[in-house]
Amino acid sequence: MTYEHITVEPIAGACGAEIGGVDLSQDLDDATFGEIKQAFVDNQVIFFRDQTLTEDQHKDFGKRFGTLNIHPRYVPLEGHPEIFPIRKDPEDSRIVGDSWHHDLTHLPEPPLGAILYGLDVPPVGGDTMFASQYLAYETLSDGLKETLESLKGVHDNRIQAPNVTTARNDERTSKLREGDNSEEPECEHPVVITHPESGRKALYVNKIRTHRFAGMTEEESRPLLDYLCEHAIKPEFTCRFRWRKGSIAFWDNRCVMHKALNDYPGHKRYMNRVTVNGTRPV
């Protein structure tokens, strides 16, 4: 595609592109927004540098793509229930999102994507990795593709369940809401989904929320799930984004997984995130 209102510079062969020539604090005309949306679909995750956004401007940009999610477990930013504050203070031993995952796949309608804004970042480290699940699917054998077409994954949220809240809250600044120990709900999604805009097929399982296939036990499911989750994050499927203050990453939760790196002990990393609601995967 030829872009007339923005610049688009890929950062890796698998996925990811930096977008230039746009100030997200301003009202975007339809032509500019249309090009940003197309770049998002084409590149799976897009990045912006040197942005200065208020909380309302951050939310307004997200609302151009859909309604905003209120995270079911994390404590939101005061006065802004749609903003999920991702905080790591120098003394914290744990961070949010340090395992490869899609966001909130235990929901019947998982997010379309998330827009993460860097407020205060470490001098080195704290990068975020992204992995194309288009390539994860497309590089499977024809025989395995055929097997996966009929399978559904069972997703849950045990990683954020109330019975682990206290321990996790003791280790990091971003806090989960306290609650009872009622069982977290499960939700089934196809193991292979079709992106509603690109039409491409993507692998749709992740280690922290997909623990079995529908109709199977966890023990029976584990060998194939382990293989798929390891295959999905091969280096050649990934890109890596180095943060600077004022940087923004917007990833398509339908076709990429992501992982934050915890390699900056003694430093703070403050981010704000808005999450755009999606539809049921098919």
C-alpha cells in the first residue's frame, strides 16, 4: 500500500512497523486514521515515537477502533477505569506480562488489541517482544493444520485468580483486585482462527491461558499444546521493540502474542494501557 499521510517503516521481517508523521494528541482526519488502521492490519503491531498524550487523548485514540475494555482483575488508574496502569518500581521483583500470551482469551470476546504508552522507561531493558501467529500457523505441516482445524482450546484465567492475588500483589506495584476464591470461568475458542479484516489464519493458543483442548484432559492435551506454544514463538516469527519515553505500541491481539522483558533491576518502568474490545474469534 502507498501511504500519503503517514510513514510506515517495518522493524522486522515477521511483524511490526514504526509509524511516523502523525501526532496522536491531535484529532485525526479520516484519511490519516484510515492509513493508520490499514498499517495496523498489515503489520500486526505498530509503534509510534515521541508522543505526548493525556489520559483522555490516549482513550480517544483507542475509541477510534472500538469500545474500551475495563480489565476484569487489575486495579485501574484512578478516575480512568478504562486505563490499566502497568507499573514496575525499582524494588519490584515481578512485572506484568512476562510470559508469552494473548490478552484475556478467557473472555467470550477477547480484546481486538491494546495500546501501551510509555511514561517512564528504564535507560536500558524493558523491551517488549511480539510474535506473529500468522507465521506460527502458516509454517505448520498440512497434516497438523488439518488436525487443528477441528480443535477448540479451553482458556481460563487461573494466572490472575483470586487465590494468587496476595502473592502477586506483594511482588509488584500493579495490583490485582482482591476477591474470593471462586473458580475462574472457562471459555472455548478455535485453535485456528481467521482474522476478520485480513482474512489470514492464525494460531490461537497461549501457555498461560490455554490448558487443554475441548473434550480432552490437561494431561492428554499437554504434549500438543506444549509443541504449539513453543513453535509459536520461534525467533523468526518475532520482533522486538525498544521503549523510549513517549513511545506507543499498538498490537493486534487476534494475530500476535507478546511478552515483556524483566531485565532492568533497580529501575522503574511506568506505562498506561487502553484495551480495545473485540469480537468472538471464529
